[in-house]
Amino acid sequence: MKTIHLFLSAVVIASMSSVLPAQKSDKIPVKPSDIPPSNSALAGNAAAGEKLQQLGSQLADAKTSTEVRDALMQIVNAGTTENGFVDLVGHMAKQDRDRLGDVRKEDLDELHKVIRQFKEDFRMRYNQEFSLKPDHLKEASVNLGQAKDTVTVSLSELEKNPAVPPTPAGGKGDLPSPLKVTDGLSKDIPANTGMSMVAGPTLNLIKEGSNATASDMNSWKVNIPNEVTAKQLKQNLTMHLRKLDDQKSTWSDDANSTSRAAAAQVLQALNDTTLASDQ
């Protein structure tokens, strides 16, 4: 009988020892909801109303940024040159070039007419020919993409320098320009993080090959939406350049500002899918 009592006592003591650690712990479990949200979570909050494509991207190195901006410069100059449409398509990614097909079959008369008018108005206003230069794109943020040999370029800085006054006549309504100034969230990003923010209109580029020469840095190609056809690309470019030229009475006195505005319009035309339903 004594043996049975000793056995039962041992069982009770063992049971209590397995419970006591949990009872002695004064730590309160941390719930995921108690953890302060990160910058990424805050920026992604839909209530903020911000259109962020990516937050916390790493800036590309100087060499890559230079190559990408040079490729974008060539794209804009091709898009604002009569008979430059074939050259423009040559700057698209291979899958896009294959999908667009032989663009020489497109009727480009209307596009050429709009290009002529824009360049003539630019010449009359600034007493110089329109020709985009790398310096016009120095504010465009070039960020490393998620995949190897890809980058994302933010056009928001180009839009922050519109070729129109900051407010329309009367101070009400939208800007009298196809460009819209974006606020961004740069003020909310901690300093010295080595990271950058991609907000506003963006372009995705992919590097095809690695043997670009100093005079032909065309290995960086723009990856445009699959919905965009050759006809739509032509219409997009025509529409965006026409909008900009229609606002010539509001152009800035600074030719560089208008050049940046023109660059933003050409580059945004590459990603515009609003006409997809008409194709």
C-alpha cells in the first residue's frame, strides 16, 4: 500500500513540474497585430491612396543607370522622329517585337503629322530643335528589378517638372496638361537606407545580350504590356504627343522642362492600354 502511495505521489509531482514552467512565465505572447507595421505595409495601405508599384527597391549602379537612361533617350528621340516608328519598336523586348510584327505595314501618316507639328511648335517657342539628351533623364530613378538583368524606371520625377504652371487658371480643376504632379512618399522613407522608392508611372526594361558598344547601348529593351498591339502603340504615341502639343500655350519658358514633359509622354505611351478594347 505504501508503494502505491509513493507511486501516486511521484506521478502528481511529475505532472505539476510539466505545468509549472508555463505558470511561472510572465511573458505575454506577441500577436502579429501587435507588431508595428513596416514602411512597406504603411505605404501599401489602400487608405493612403498612393499608387506605389514598388517600395524599398535598390538603386541600380551608375553604369547600369547610364545605359538605361541612354536607351530611354534613344526611344524618345525615335518616337518624336518622322519615320522613327520602326526604330522605336526596335527598342522593345524580343517577345514584344515578335508580337508587334512588321510595323512598316502601319499607316503612320497621322503620327508623322503630329510629330511635325510638335517639333515645329517646339522650334518656334525655343528657337532650337527638339532633341532629348541624357541630362533630361537624370532625375529618372533606375531601380534593380526582381529578376536578373531587369530594371524598373520611375517616371514620377519627370512628372514633377511639368511644362505647365502648378495650378490652372482660376485655381480649380485638373492641370491643363496630360501630366499630373505626384506627391510620392519619399518623406516617409528613413534617410541613409540605401533604398529608393518607385512610385507613379513606371517602365520595366530587360537586358538582352551584353555586348553593347559605346555608340549602341541598345541592349536594354522596354518590356511593354502584352495587350499593346502595333496599331495601339501607334495610336498611343499619336495621342500623347497631340495632348502635349495642344497645351503649347502653357509650356514653360524653360526648354528643358518641356523636353522632360515630352519624354514622359512618349515613355508613358508605351505602357498605355486604354485603347486595348478598340483593337
